[in-house]
Amino acid sequence: MLNSITLQTPQTDNDWQNYFELRWKILREPWQQPPGSERDEFEENSFHIMAITQTGQAVGVARIHQLDHMTAQIRYMAVLDSLQGTGIGSLMLARLEKQAQDWKTKTIMLNARDTALEFYLKKGYIKLEATQTLYNRIPHTKMEKQL
Ligand SMILES: CC(C)(COP(=O)(O)OP(=O)(O)OC[C@H]1O[C@@H](n2cnc3c(N)ncnc32)[C@H](O)[C@@H]1OP(=O)(O)O)[C@@H](O)C(=O)NCCC(=O)NCCS
């Protein structure tokens, strides 16, 4: 499966539609949040990556943006439910980390859902502190990795 997945940055209107739709489907729809709630004010200044199958289906999305010249933040990592655990998240995370290195970032931070903590721990991120509980139901922990 994994060797038939490619990573690309969304380019066309159709790509962007698929990109945000998958982000919404995985990270917002299960909590009854409306389309549009999956976006923030940093989209235009972010580096985005999308994992697609050979037939062009979007199966993973992720984003990183610079907080300052030393620090970048990963947000909105999401893999299609049926393909979680098959390596797509690892592939995307490695690409985001490469982008951070190209920016000469020293530290990547993120706020992980507690259900995703193990994934980031396996990738060398360390836990800092509990942060917000999204929609009163999704606890998050601030994590970081030094590059
Ligand atoms: C978290 C997520 C992005 C990880 O992507 P993925 O493609 O499922 O992860 P991978 O298949 O690359 O997994 C890499 C390793 O992490 C482990 N892992 C992945 N997700 C995990 C989870 N939620 N809990 C425990 N371990 C997990 C895998 O078992 C694998 O372990 P291994 O290297 O020992 O085999 C994906 O599962 C997802 O979209 N989850 C739902 C949305 C979400 O929580 N996003 C993160 C918001 S902060």
C-alpha cells in the first residue's frame, strides 16, 4: 500500500477542496463541527502536504508553519480512518520535518490529541504540558522536538 502513495503539495482548486475535506472529515466531523471549522488564519503562510493514492484519492493531509525563525508548529495531521497505522502519517511527518530543516528551524512544536500521543512519542517528540481540551472533549498535550 505505502509504496503506491505519493506526497504532493495541493495545487489546483480540486486538490485544495479534497485537502480541506479530508482534514474536516477526520478532525472535525466526528465532533459535529461545520465545514470551514477545520481552517485557521495561517493557511496561506503554511507548508501543506497531501498523501494521495494512484487513483488520486487524498488519504492523508498535514501542515506546518513558522512561529518565528527558530520554531515551527505542526497542525492538522490526519489520515483516512481506514488507512491509519499503515505508515502514511510517518511519511507526511518526515516531509514536514524536512521542510522545517529547510527553514533552519531549531524546534518543532505541536499540540497533540492524547489519542495521538504515542505516534509522536515514537517520532522523538517529548511531552511538555497539558494544553487545551478542544470542544470540552479532546484533551491535548503540548509536545516538541529539537532538530
Ligand atoms: C495520528 C495519525 C496522524 C498517525 O498517522 P498514521 O498513518 O496512523 O501513523 P503510522 O502508520 O505512520 O504510525 C507510525 C507508528 O505510530 C503508531 N501509531 C500511529 N497512530 C497511533 C495512535 N493513535 N496510538 C498509538 N500508536 C499509534 C503506529 O502503530 C506506528 O508504530 P510502529 O512504528 O511501532 O509500527 C493518524 O493515526 C490520524 O490521523 N489519527 C486521527 C487524527 C489525529 O489524531 N490526528 C492528530 C491530531 S494531533
